Amino acid sequence: MQVQTVPTRPIEGQLPGTSGLRKKVAVFQRPGYLENFVQSVFDAVPGLAGHTLVLGGDGRFHNDRAIQTILRMAAANGVARVVVGRGGLLSTPAASELIRSRGAHGGLILSASHNPGGPDGDFGIKYNISNGGPAPEKVTEAIHQRTLAIHRYLTIEAADIDLQRTGQTMLGAMRIEVVDPVASYATLMQQLFDFGRIRTLLTRGDFRLCFDAMHAITGPYAHAILEGQLGAPAGSVINGTPLPDFGGGHPDPNPTYAEELIGRMFGADAPDFGAASDGDGDRNMIVGRNFIVTPSDSLAVLAANATSVPGYAAGLKGVARSMPTSAAVDRVAQALGVPCYETPTGWKFFGNLLDAGMATLCGEESAGTGSDHVREKDGLWAVLFWLNILAVRGGSVEQIVREHWQRYGRNVYSRHDYEGVDSAVATQIVADLRDALPSLPGRVVGGLSVSRADDFAYTDPVDASVSRAQGLRVFFQDGSRIVLRLSGTGTEGATLRLYLERYEPDAARHGIDAQAALQPLIDAAEALTGLKARSGRDRPTVIT
Ligand code: VG1
Ligand code: CO
């Protein structure tokens, strides 16, 4: 094996965002673009040489080419063994599971997650560390610094590896192990959940489920686990074949983009339970018949019912949620007498809490829920959790949520996304509100009186690292709040996210439409930011 040293030059902008480096496919196809980033990982992360690396992606356009490039570079950089999913496929949670169960030093996950794919869509790459979780900021920063100084990358000349069959092959001195992408993950799910009871629920004939894989990575997982192992009738999984362009869709499981599922769940003869997952399989949307569960409520329901699931029967050590996620889970934690941590947006901030045994369940308002079983959010896991609860408790999805509200009160919640806003305008909107923060307390906007306003900063309780500027928060005297932040996952223009939350203790008002209940906050946000006027939008692109 002859290692080739290829000269290269630094490329601007290879800065990982909320979750990895995401760019248009055409950018990743430029000569040296992927190579520079991958070499920077090998250069910045000590110890990959001589160790095991997990490799796989969500099957989007360019996945197949990128995998071959990375395999050659891994061999040239002295990696001892690469564990790769058959066909180059691995969901993000399954990659996390493999890193852990194989004792790998880390993993490279190829995905732009919920962003659209195809030749004109997005591609992405993310490095995960040995705990199976996304690299923390100090690692992504080291990788970024390296991309600014890189002058060569290493590769070898070799033919493409056949990844369609499981088994082992050598590439130079490096062993490549092609594994079934589902098997190890499915074994873990069997250990956590009561497959017997879920199977009974799904096969007794009076409970129907629809899982929309959105032509993304969870198709094979859902086919194998829901239909294969748990006996859901064939056809329960829809859009279950991963396609390089996700069938032209936007693989983001929200009521706007998962329109086929929503149509079924709100149509005549709707199934009892609906769910969808995103491009790389780490998100989940839970839908009952004529009833959408907000991700924040879903996290709270899972926490409140955790002991009815075998894997969590011993109780929760603590819970954690990202800052913009509603405080519904805080109320459950308080009732359980366990701590609740509030972290910045992005799963990488949960890793330390999970490793330290301080939290068992984590979640984000963006449809991400997970636990200490891996170090990523996990879409299918959340679906199995819900099915396990339904199998034990009986009743409908809507009943479970309404009973939850009755006991804990309802955190009425919504997120308004303004996508594709001019970057300069979006940055200025955020900057202006940031400047105004100190003057806000005491002011009355849209009839609401501001009690407190800040730019969220987080001190990690485990390693004391500090992350600043994680979202602007404005709290009002009645306990409600708005949050404004810029997305860190987009590739075109800017996406502004406005998060709205108001607590409603009165059960008589729990049925109210969330947008109506939040209207005073929506008005206050506009008064404070001029967001709609300045971005030239009359409404959000997506409301969740
Ligand atoms: C979004 C979500 C965030 C999530 C991230 C990655 O980030 O808001 O909660 O962790 O996507 O999810 P941002 O910066 O665009 O708000 V995934 O499923 O795209 O890896
Ligand atoms: Co994702």
C-alpha cells in the first residue's frame, strides 16, 4: 500500500454548526473539499491511527462516493479497522450504538439530517467521539482550526470497496468490516423495551400504526423492527425505501413536511398511532388520531411514564432539555424529585450529563428525544417508548397527553421558523434585540410586561466549559417567554427560529389552539424584533 500525499490549501468556512459541517452537495463535490475536512479530523483527533472507526451515512446523494473517499483516506492515515454499515448506510443513533458496542475510537456520520438531499440538496459530515456522541465544541473547534492550516491530505490508490455484502475485507493494512446496519441496534432496543407486550398490541387487531420513514434512513430499521420483529402488518411502514433524494421531499418530521402521514392521521379511518423520522433517523414526530404531540410534551410524557418501560424501570437519574424546549419536563422532574438540566441547542451538550450519570432522558423541541442508551437522539427509540407506554397503559395518544396536562398543567408551546431569510437582515434582527436586552425589564410590549431578558450562556456542570450566545430570551411577568436564535444547520441564507411558551394551569383551557393561546406572545415578539416587517415575511415558513 503506497500512501499518497496530496498537496492542498485551506478552504474557508469548514466550521461545524449545531450538528456537523453541512453544505450544498455541489460544494462537497469540489476537489479537496471533503478530503480537507476528513484529513483535518485525522490530524486534530489524536488516536484514530491504530484504532477502530465507525462509518456510515443516511444514504443521501453523494453518500456512496464520500464513503469510498473516506475509506481510502482512513487506510492512508493508519486506521486499523473501519466498521461500516452495509451499503454505506447507518442511522445516526445506530452509528452511536456501534461506536459504543465496538469500542471504537470515534465515528464519521455522513448526513445533513433533516435538510433536503439530491444533487441540488445538502450533504454533511459529523465526527462523533468514543462515547458515541457528537464531538464537543473543543473538538469541533480543533478540527476547524486544522482546516485553516491544512496543506496536504493522505490517501491511497485503490479500487472501490464492495459494500453491498456483509463480511470483512482488507484495504492495505486496514480491515473493513461491513455489518448489517440494523442488527446491533435492534438488539439494544430489545433490551430496553417489552417487545412481547408491544407485539401483542400490534397484532391483536384493534390498534393500527403508521410509521412514515420519509424515504430516509429509518426505512430498513422500521421494516425490520416494527413489521419484522413486532409483527405490525406489512404496509404499516410507509415511504420505507431510502432514496438518495428522499423522493424529492424534505425529510423533517413536522406537520408541514410529513404531510402524507398527517393526511392519514387526520383522515377518515385514521390509524391509532402515527410517527415519522428524519433523514438520519434521530428525530421523531408522534401523532395520535387527529392529534399532534409537540416534541416538548412528548419528552415530558416519556419522563412521567418511564418506569413502565423495562429499560427505565429503576427510575430516572435526571432529565435534560435544550433551553428553547418547553418546561413541561421540568414539572415532571420536580414531581419525581430528580434534577432537570437546561443546555444549549444541539445534542453535543447532553453527552457529559449522560456520561456522568446525571441525566437519563434528554430532549429538544425540534423532535429529538433520547436517553443514556446511546449518545444521540433516537427517532425509532422514541416510537418504541411510546408503543411500550400504550401497550402498558392502554388508551389513546390523545388521552395520555390530556391526562398529562391535567396532572401537570399544559406548557402551551410553538416554534415559528423563518427560513431562507437574507443573512445580513437576520443577523441584524438578532443583534438589535441583543443590544436591547438590558433595557427590556420593566417595559410593556403587546400588553405583556418584561420581567427579565438575557442571552443564554451555559456552564457545563461536568467540565465547566462555557458556551455563550446560545439564544436570546425574554421572560414576561406572567411566566411566559419568547426565545430568538439563528439556526446553525442551514445552508442557504439564514433561518430565524422564534420559540413561544406560556404555561396554562387551568384544565378548562387545555383544549385551546396553541397559536391562539400564544397570540399575545407572537405580537410581543413582533413588537420587540420587527421580524416580519424587516424580513419581508407575512408568516413563518414552518410552524411546529
Ligand atoms: C436544529 C435543531 C436542534 C437540533 C439540530 C440537529 O438546529 O433546532 O435542536 O439539535 O437541528 O438536528 P438549529 O441550529 O438549526 O436550530 V438534526 O436531526 O438536523 O441532526
Ligand atoms: Co437528524
